[in-house]
Amino acid sequence: MKMTAAVLRRADGPYVLEEVELDPPGPGELLVRVVGAGLCHTDVVPRQAASFSPPPIITGHEGAGVVEAVGAGVERVVVGDHVVLSFDTCGECANCRGGRPPYCDQFLFRNLLGRRADGTTGVRDADGGEIASRWFGQSSFATHCVAAERNVVVVDKDLPLEKLGPLGCGILTGAGSVLVQLAVPAGASLVVFGAGAVGLAAIMAARAVGAATIIAVDLHAHRLALATELGATHVLDGAAADLVQQVQTLTGGGAEFSFDTTGNVTVIGNAISALRQGGHCGLVGIQTEPLTLDPIALIGKTVSGILEGGADPRVVIPQLIDWWRAGEFPFDQLIETFPLDEINAAEEASLSGKVVKPVLLPPARTAQAEGLPA
């Protein structure tokens, strides 16, 4: 079928909207009409020189939409279902079977190559050239995408579907880290470094579970103000020379949990130093230079590298939606929408920090209008 997609042709070039050909869903797959897709910093990875997924590629990995067709063997999802798309997994390794799908043995292979496990893509341009179209198992910067049944979460049809896409990755990562990987209990202290979408999701989750002290650290006053609205009990300027001492003072000797979303090695050092003995630091930012840790600062502390919050989307996304319905997890306050044809402006707004979570809205275009039977 024909569809419109935002194609990244060159690592240093803009996205270009193109009409491309999309193959129908294969066994275990489904076709989704994309209603909204969040833009995440990870979508910039194909622009990097060392990327495993060079252009041409369709990115987008926080999609939500309506199922318009299903392939053979699909049992859990039916045509007409509303779904949130998340990351792809094998579903068979020990971690997948044990409820830890972010640590799937094939996670990087299935999500960062932009292709199926067998190397195929399923999208061709007007000249017949292949375009990578399985970025995180979905490539949702398009009017349609094909995803595997195992990486979708069915949601109620009364929900605002255009807002739900970020639950599939960025919001899941922040909230899941608090709920699953760090398992922050009621009454605990948490310091979050970086008040972007992931950090703010962690703050909202910490408030929802009843953490007593929630400290947000950032360089931007407007993000710290938003963090206060969303549940931070204290906010600190990340440039402060005595930042660690301030955290220790606010927490009576050091936080029980710290969470870094920046990937900045200096910030990570502060996140570890700000912990008390027995504390746990979670890292989700991708470090761009070698990380050297002070062995003295590590004594009695745990440091975890986290993927997708360590969370099972089928478990945590429904929990976050329930909290949102109850007014306890207002993730939609982070969102600003853009038409899909303004994707380059949305990317710039995200990278500059002007917008916390851009969500792209593709033009409505049904599979039936393209001649594909449901």
C-alpha cells in the first residue's frame, strides 16, 4: 500500500515527506494507522557517525494508533484495536520469559538496526530502493507502520490516542525506572538529574508511589518550574558548585536513590556522590565518553544501567494510564503537538529543550482508501 512517511535521507540532512510503498503485515505482525508519535532524543541516533542504522530510514518509536490489518497467527490484537507501540523483543529468551523484556538478548539487534531480525525492511521508495522501516520495531513517523504483535499494548478506545505514544518509550523509561528497576518505596528520597521527558516521568512516578523527598536538578529554570508542578519537593540548579552538598543537606546525609538522564559523566559522578550508603543510582543517559568512577564514592552503593525502565510495557503502561485517569500522572502536560510535515521544527524544539515532548500528528490516511483489505 502507499503511505506517507518522514524519511531521513542523510545523517546531516532534514526529514523529507515521501510517498512510499509499505508491504502488508507478515506472520505475527499488524498494520497500524498512526495517530500520534512522540519524538525522542534516541531518534537522533541514525544521525550519528557510529549508528547501526544509517539513512535512508524512517525513525519514530513512540507511536500510537489504530490496527487496520493483522497478519497470520496474530491472536491478541484485532482490527480496530487502539494500541500503543513499544520496543521489539524476541519473546523467547530468559529475560523475555522472566518479565524483563528490555533486557532481551536481541534488544539492540531488533531495535537499533531499523530492520526485522531477518534483515528485511518492507518499505520501498518511488524508485524501488529499500528504506529501513523497523526502527524499534515500528518506524512510526509515518501515516502507517507495521509492528509485531508482541510490541503493542491494547488500550481503551475512550483514551486520547494522539497523546499516548510517549508512554511506549520515554515516559515508560522514566516511570519504569522508579517503579521497576529502582523500586522506589513510599517515604524514600530520590534525586533526578535532568528534567526532560524521562526525568519528569520519574518525578511523577515518584510522587505517585509516595516518595517523601523528590529533588529535580536541571540547568533550565522553566523545566525546574514544571518539575515543581509535577511533584518535585525541591529543585536545584545543576550548575551549582555545592550541588552534592545541597542534596545531602536536603536528604539528611544523602539520597536513597538517584537517577541520571543526561549521560554527562560529570553529572553521573554527582549522582553517585549524592547517595547515602546503601543508595542506588540508575543511569539511562547514553554516555558519550568513557565513564571513570571513584572507588571510594562507590563503597556501599549500587549503580545500574537501565533500558526502558526495566519495565514490561504490557504491565506498566496500563498502570500509568490508570494513574493518568485518576489525575496522579499528568504526562500530557509535557506534550506539544506538531503536524508530521513540521518534523524538522519538532526535532529542533526537542534538541534545544524548548519543548519537552513533541508529538507528531500524521495526516489521516486509511488502509482501505489505499486498497488494502482489513
